[in-house]
Amino acid sequence: MNAKMTITLAVVLILSAAGPAPSGASAGEDVRLSFDHYYDHAELTRALRGLEKAYPDLATVRSIGKSVQGRDLWAILLNNPRTGPAERKPGYYIDGNIHGNEIQGGEVALYIAWYLLKNYGKTDLATRLLDERAFYIVPTMNPDSREFYIHQPSDPNSPRTGWMPFDDDRDGALDEDGFEDLDGDGSITRMRKKDPYGGFKPHPDDPRLLIPVKPGETGVYALLGEEGIDNDGDGLINEDGPGEYDMNRNFGYNWQPHYVQRGSGPYPFCFPETKAVADFLMAHPNILGAQTFHNYGGMILRGPGAKNLGEMNPVDRHVLDAVGKKGESMLPGYRYIAIYKDMYTVYGGSIDFFTNTLGIFSFSNELDMDLAREPRAKPRSAGDEAEDEESGGRVPFGGGGDLEEMAYQDLVLLGEHYTDWKPYTHPLYGEIEIGGKKKFASRVTPLFKLAETCHRNAAFVLYHADQLPRLSFARVRTVKVKDGLFQVDVLVANATVTPTISAVALQKRLHRLDRVSVEGGGRLLAAGVLTDPYRNRTLPLRVHENAVWIDGGISGHGRVELRLMIAGRGAAAVVYDSLKGGYYRKDLKLE
């Protein structure tokens, strides 16, 4: 790919047969993944298949559907079956690149899978997560536009949408007037024309930049928009490019039609990519945590996406706040904020669908800040005595708006992603100039920073996954009442901040409740929640089919203590079975 940097930040995954490595990894076999470039569809397919081949006991790759152009929507499923089936563990879902130009989410998602697999048996965190959690990772939801963005001329902001043809200008033709790379630099840049009545003039410190003229001043240039010609002869340029639907406006919760929310489509889940993801999620009801990756702005986003949904349930928000605020310390400069309140309104977005129809605790990270204005260490001279308290000793690179960005392009990106203005004879505008920022100049992570973006955001995701419920039988007391009858007091505790059921799932009855059952040689005669063990006070529970339902689940850092009356002899077991919180078994001896 022509955007590869000359400095290779290769991250090499070398498998060995030692420790708890999967049995399919043989000596000398390796999977080489580098996070110094962006993976096109063929490379991504090979990378995922390579991980699956190297770790057959931990990873499974499958296609969950097809894109508009027929590309596979790949998912990699991670789980250690030796510690239980995936459906009996808290599940965590990850996707990236739902918008075609927001490609680095695919690399972050791939990095997460790679990191967990190559560190299994080597670090406590990776080992614990693959033993106790199931991961469902879809690196790219938009492989069509991703492929176009990587290999074809485009600008930093497009193609954002999916690839289904759409009549943007309502002239009866589809996608007939898009951008053209007139100067052949591999990107869609800008056009400008000298015009004494134009509204712009060169910046006095850098003539590559234009600034508005003041009242009474004579103009020098008129801005003409992005490169292109009038393909359909209607006097307009670039008004009907390829595609025009937004997958992140097409999910089936708080959806609004196109005239309210542009790109939403004629009805929810009408596009194959969003339907495939929804079907995949519905097929894995154990998923309790989720992360989607977008760009850019340096944000950790939570719902709701629109004001009409009201405020988030405070119990659920407490969970997200605990994780999101921790994320701010892991991702310097990122802000933990609400979508509609602090960014903009989104109808039919994935986060609201995940939260309100599936009971999933969800985040969406806007990857990376504007790197030209990213906080950096403030230069200090020998005579400086203290840092500026107001700025905290950090100032933007170069200072001065667009001049700052040009300094960044010249001095840090070394001019690789900027085209100097050059003359061009345009069929409609005549003599013009073409130049400006190329497609990799903004929004997308510079390749020298891509590995850091991947790792820091992976660290946040793994922290969130680690905060899914972790239950234990903290105390079990068995008292023989008489021959064949036993009183068993069971205390089940949750060591993490996430409850086994979200508050919105309880409120809307989105899925089944947690269940406690007796298995083996025991029959459950009666049960209750032990509210005061010192005075033997309980709230009775209805026994049905040797089990009871736990109405509220177990809260974050909470516990439930039950008193069970069990008839039987010999081996038995108490099972705490939570759809999203996991499956836990405690063996008993009734003697």
C-alpha cells in the first residue's frame, strides 16, 4: 500500500509449544502482524485466518454475512473451551470501521484479537480474559468503502457511507457524478481559481493557505470545492458520488427516516451489513459489554444518542462512568462524554440499539484527536521557574490554527500527505489550481502513531471486559437438618462494577433473569433470599423445576445470599446461571 511508512513498527507474534499455548501451534510456526499500515480486505482475511490456524483451540473465524459488493463480513470469536463454552461466559462484542473513511478501527479490533491470543499463558490479564470471557470481534463492518479508501483516490472524509447506489441529486440516475483525481496524486484534494472578486486571499505567512478577505478588500481566489468535473452535464460538480447510506443510522432503535436523519435508509436493518451484525448479536445473547470504533476527536462516547430518549438510567450510568472515567486516564486527551449532549444527535445508532434492546453496556471511541492540535509538552528554557498553571505546561504544536496544521504537515508528516498547488485546465472552470491535504493527512491515524492508538484503545477495551461480572461462591454452609434434609446457605458475590443484568434490561424485560438451580442428587424443596442471617430472616422465592429466579441479578460489587432447603443424599451441586453474567457451579456433599 502506498501509505506505508518507511519506519517499520513490526509487531511479531511467535508461537511456541510451551505453556498453555493452543495445541495447533507447532514449533517454528508464526503469524506476522504489523501495525504500521492499514490492512485491505485480502490482508485482513489472511491475518484472521492466520490467527485461527495458529490458535485453533482459542480462535474461530467465520463470515457473518456479505457486504453490498459481496465481501465477507469477518468475525473472529475468542474463547477457551477448556474453561467452558462461550455461551456460558460474559460476552464482549467489538466492531470497527462502520464508516468507510474511519479505517483505523479495523486495526484496533485486529490488534485486540492478536494481543489476547499471543499473550495467553504469558500475562495474567490475557489468560484470565480468555478463560473467563468470550470475545466476538468484527474488525470492519464496511469492507467495501474500506477497500475503496485504501486503494482509490479519496479525501479524508469519504467514502463514509456504504456502497449501495443512491440517487443523491434526485435526477433519476445513480452515482453518476462523483469525485475525480484530476491531478493524479492518489487523493481527492481541493480546487481554487484566481478571481479578483473571490472571497479569499493567501495567508501572509503561508500562501498555501487561504483566509477570508475583510470588507472592502480585493479578493484573490475563489474556492471551488473538491476535485471533480460535471459528469452529467447539469452544471454541478460531485453532487452524486458512490453510495449514500449510513450504517450507524440504520439500527432498529430510535430510528428516523432519511428526511430526519440523513443516510438512515427506508427502514431499520434494510442494509445487509447492519442486519448481519444485528443477527450476530441476537445469536449471542451472552454479550454484556460492547465497544465500537470510529474516528476522530479523541472521545469515549456513551448513550443516549438523541435527546428524545431521555437520560440514561442512573444505575447503568454509574457502571459506564466508572469505566469511562478510568478510560480518560488510559487515553490521554480523550474525553468521556454523552453523544447527543456533548457531540451531536444520532438516531438509529448502534449504541442505543445495543443498550436498549439487548441490555449491553456500550461505548464508542472516536479514535485520535486532531494531531495538529494535540496537547504536547511545552518547551522550556533554562530560566523557566514553573509551568503555566492555566495550560498545565502543555501547548498546541506551533500555535496559530491552520498555520499550526501546516507546520505539522511539513515538520512531522514530512510533506508526505500534502500536495502543493499546481495549475490545471478544468473543462468547466478554465484555468484553476489543484492542491491541499491528501486523504491520509487527517482523521486517519498517522502510521507512526498507529501502534500506540491500537494499544491504548485495546487496553481500555480489555479493562472494560475485565469489569464484566466475576461471580464466586464466597461462602457455602451446609447444615444437616435430619437424615436426607439439608439447609444450605449460599453467598454469591460479584467482584466487579458491572451487574449481571443491566437496569434497562430489568425495566424493559429484555431477557431472562438469573437462575439458581440444584443439580445432581438433590431436590430443592424451598428457597429464599437470606436478609438477616443472624435472625434467620428470609424472603421466600418460588421454586419451579428445582430452581428459583433471582429478580434483580447481582449488582456491581454486590452479593446475594440464599437459603436453600435440599432433600437428597450424596453428590449435588448449586448452579448460578446468568444469561450475560456467566455460569457458576458449586459442588456439594449431602451427608
